Amino acid sequence: MESANLLRINRPGCSSCPTPDWQIFLPNEWRDMVVEPFDFKQHREYEMAATRSFGYDIDGATCYYAHSYALNQSRSDDDEDFYEVVAYGETVHAWRLRDERWLIYRVVYSGGDCAPARGFYSFAERHPQ
């Protein structure tokens, strides 16, 4: 039985389900080299700001992967009023290429200083965990 916070999104049969924007960080020059997802599963964590998505090709093999999470920390400038900042976070998107390698885009947020983080691309033999 699937968890209540696991969403199954089948693009052809689910017009009301939002399809993940799986191409959002995919460079234009790589679009013809990735396997396009046909079906998606998304998991949303209810205890913290975190999501995980899987995309599957027509044969049911994983061809897209994404996760995003943020770990918050309480801060105060005057020891009276507290506010939350992201102490550490990560966003990852990964696409399976036709040659079976994975193109991975990763952004790491740290420090809570609201400084924009820079993303980077890498290749791997398998999708991130």
C-alpha cells in the first residue's frame, strides 16, 4: 500500500494532476539526449520542507529523479524575536541520458545568510539517492 503523502501522477490519464517541471534546469543542448518520462511518482515529507520525485520511461525504468529539502534554524537579532532561516538545503534534478549515464544538476544552500547558491552539473553512472 502506498503512503498517503506519495502522489502517483500518470500524465496521459490524469489531467487534473500537476506534472513536475522535469525540464526546468535541463540545458537546451541536452534535451534531445535525455529519455523523456512518461509517468511520475512524487513523495512529499510532512514533517519538513522536502520532496522527492521519480520519472519513469515507457518501460517503467527510472529516467528522471529530483529531490529538494531545507533544514531550518531559529535565529534572533535581539534574543526576543526569533525567525527561521534555511541553515542547509539542497535541490537536485537528474536525467538519464540515452547512453545510460545521468546528467545531474545540484544546488546546495548553506549558512542561512540568504546568499544565492550556485548550481553545478555533473555526470554519474546512476541517479542520486
